[in-house]
Amino acid sequence: MSNLDLNVHNHLDEGTEALRADVREGLSAATKWLPPKWFYDARGSELFEEITTLPEYYPTRAEREILTREAAEIARVTAARTLVELGSGSSEKTRLLLDSLRAHGSLGEFVPLDVSSSALNAAAEAITAEYPGLSVHGVVGDFTEHLELLPGARPRLVAFLGGTIGNFLPAERSKFLRSVRDVLDEGEWLLLGTDLVKNPDVLIRAYDDAAGVTAEFNRNVLRVINARLGADFDPDRFAHESYWDAERSWIEMRLRAKEDLTVRIPGAGMEVWFAEGEYVRTEISAKFRPGQVRDELADAGFALERWWTDAENRFGVSLARSVRA
């Protein structure tokens, strides 16, 4: 197989300006916050892959169940020539789609996009080795900023899986879905994974597992800031917690200071004071109801063509077609 089958382009400043700006803005806010994309250096990607195998973390298994059952139908309906995966990670579930699209006879190109260059390169190289003749065009980038850079022959199927859409605040989510619609031609496709509203105890356990893997993943954002901005965070001085906000229907992941402390962040030109008990919100993960998913897709310019759930109705996957703006 020729190396010409694999190309990776990096459009992301992973180490300086973007992180510096987010740290300055988030850690100077009245209620401190950090974007979840900064979990994902090489170690963060490894930890997240471990999370997806934990007994408490149902979303990956539930989504895989749906894709295993429906991938052939997705290939038949879309006849996609290019599969674009946003936030590709290891691209494990995407193999179900690649196999079905190849069996259908339409697939020619795979375009994974991920914020982590290490995860992206590993996934792209693995896919290239496993699928001879498939053109793999990896994009290291932020899917909130670099969608217009996505290549691929039409029709394209954009897969945004794992419930990652829930990491956006509502206004951000609306803007993001519209930005996906804006880069698609009429009749191209979006495959969207959404975690569904359920018993809060199930949700909280999914984000605070007994083995403590999610806690380490959460604290990894502090290690990333230490490594890239020269900060002196001591992750052990922050407690991990997950909190269900019933009014907003989302889980928050937080890091709560165990004591009063000051953190120096030379790369951001700041010192940050934490009072004992003060927290940093590191992630939200919104949970959805089916009608809400349909309405938000319609508002963004998509027509919902298929809706599937797993056997226990824990997770939803929607296939939507872009329509005339």
C-alpha cells in the first residue's frame, strides 16, 4: 500500500495561543471553567479510551449496539463516498460504518478530524493499514473552527458520535450544528449520537466510576496546563466530582479545590487563587429527549430521516439530511 493513501494536515495550535486564551478567560471568570478539549493530550486520549470500557460508562456500548444493527442501512440510505468523523479518537466505532460503506460499494475516502494529533495519527495509520485502497485524509483541528477545511468527494456523511454534541452549551450547540450544515451541500448527511435523559443515578455513576479513571481523566486538564504553560497545579489537591443539573438536563464535571491555594501559570501570565471548596467546571454533558434532537436539527437546516435507540433507550443515533437553507 502506498503512503499516498494517507495524508494528515495539522491546522491546530495545540500548545500555546488557544490554550493560553482559554486559560485566561476561564480561570478569571467568576465561576471558573476550562474547555473539555484540553483533556486530550496522548495520556488524556488513553484515559478516555479506558473510560469507554468501564461498566458504569454505558454510552459507548449503547451507541455501538445501534451502529452494529444499523450500519448497513446507513450505507444504503446515504451511499456516501466520503466518511467524515469529527472527534475521531481511536475511530473504533467508525469501522462499522467503513465496513458497511465499503460493502455497499460507495466508499472512497475517510476524513477523521481530532484535536489530539497523537490520537489522530494513530487512528489514521491504523485505518490506512486495515483498508487498502482507501484514501485517508486526517485533519488535526478543532471542529468548532476548522470545518470549512474538510475535504472529500460528495456525497459526504459527517459522523459526530459519542454524545459529544452534549459538551456544547445550548447557544454553542445551535451555532455548531449550523456550521456543519453550512459546509455541506444540499442532500449530504449528518450522523449524530446523543445521550438521552435517564435516571440521574445512572448518569452520575457514568461520570464518576468506582475505579477512579474518570477522576484521573478530569485532572489531566491540569497536567496539560502544567506541561504547556508551565503551571504548578498539583492535581491531587483537587477532588473530582460529577453533578446532575436537573433544570438544564446536563451533567457537569468539576474539579473542586480541597484547600485554599494559589496556582502560578507563567505561560498565561497569571496567578489564580482558589478558595477551599471552589470548583472549576471542566465539562458539561447535556442529555436529550428525542423531540429536542429533531427540533434542534431542523433549526440548523437538517431533516431527520432516521432515529434509532439501543434496546434500553439509553442512547439515540439520528441520521439527518441537509436541506436547502
